[in-house]
Amino acid sequence: MIPYMKQVGKSEDINFSYGGTIGNTFDSHRLIWKAREEGGAALQDRMVESLFKAYFEEEKSLGDTKVLKECAKRAGMSMDIAEALLANDNMGGAEVKQEMHEGRSKWKCQGVPLFVIDNKFTLTGAQPPEEFLSIFQRLDN
């Protein structure tokens, strides 16, 4: 799986490197939630991209507050907002826990990534483009 991911990543200018530290990612999920609250899907997408780059390419720990602040800055989130969120363990916590609960109960999510398409179909794990295309074609019919 890792050689395949590296090959696919290179074709998209993503240089996967799997030597980073694995840790608690709850604060990164709170940042993703806050990005959506502050800047909609566009800021949320940039936040996810920034976090993924830090973890998957730069081997940085998403459990490190300094790394999370760097990711927020790179994504274009206000540093005042990012710092306030990271200083307050309760901000966004209930909302993220609710999303996690919904993912487990409604979609039977056990891990990531989980793709929910049109609130009808799910794909889990790394999937080839053909799997997505198959679902999009089913939706088109």
C-alpha cells in the first residue's frame, strides 16, 4: 500500500513520507471544524491540505500545538482565532465529538479517510479514481 501511495502521490506533486510521529489529532479536527465555521469550505479545504502536508510530507506531529499554528497560518486562518481555539480545550470539542458520533453511527466509520458521497454512498480508505467514478455514474443515472 505505501509504495502505491507514494507512486500516486508523486503524480499529484505529493511527496509522501511515512516517518512522522503518530499522536492525538483531536485538536487538528477542532481546527478543521473552526476553519469551516470561519471561512466555509474553502478555508476548511486549505486547512486539511495544510495539515496533510505537515503530517504526510513533512513528518510533523499533529499533536504539537506549534505545528497546528503553522498549519493554520499556512491555510490562511486568522492567528487570533487559531490561538484562541488551541488555548481553549472546550471550543469546538462538542461539535467535533458530535461529528465523530454521527460518523460512527450513521456511516459505520471505523477509520479515515471516509468519503460520504451525496449522503448515500461511502468509500473508505485509499481508493482508486475508478471507484469514485463508479459512484458518480450511479448518481448520474
